[in-house]
Amino acid sequence: MTDKRELQKREAELEKGVERTRETRVYAPAVDIIEKNNDIVILADMPGVDENSVDITLEKDLLTIYGKVEPEIPENHRLVVSEYEIGDYQRTFTLSDEIDREHIRATVKDGVLKLVLPKAERAKTKKIPVTGNA
């Protein structure tokens, strides 16, 4: 029998002495990080976020993603039961010198943020030709 883990949203941690200016929960989005030959791809699950509500900043070596989510309750309706907690998303990554910071690309579709972090030329895998002469 396989071990089934229930995935729950994990609240994003704040640095000591930092306070939020918006009264809402903030969650750390679940991510997949995939390394390819020429880049590293980060896929972050951020339901409710679109291209207008996500902010990505790069300061020194820290890449921070922040997605703002507004609760949607249709007009003339009221919320009776809510099992899914609404909140913003925030996560910070420390980048190494192997990333080409000038060419980072980001897209979002259906609540999934895709960040493509190209590797710097010196960090890319290079094929070394082999000859029969010594």
C-alpha cells in the first residue's frame, strides 16, 4: 500500500521584524524545479493569480515571487462554507552566479507561474570533441 500524503497550503514565513501591510494570509506556493541543459525552470502553483496580479523582483541574489489573490464571491451571494482558504502567495529563491539574470523570463497560465532561468554561458554543459590522435 502506498503512503498518501495530504497536501496542504503552507504559510509563507516572515523574516524577523517584518510585518505585512495587507490583511490576508500569505502562502508559499508549491514548486517544481527542473534543470535542463541551458536553463532551470521553476513551476509554481498559484491558483487565482494571473499576469496582472503577480510581481517578480530580483534584488542582488534574491528572486522573489508575489501573487495577489482577491476572493471571488459573486454579487448578491454570500459565502456559506469555505474549505479552501484564500490568500496571496510569496516565495523567495537565492540565485547562484550560474544564472544569467538579464534573460530571466516569466509566464503565467491557469494559475501556474513558469520562470525560465537561463544558465550563464560558463555554467552550460559543453560537448568536448574526441579525436583518435594523441
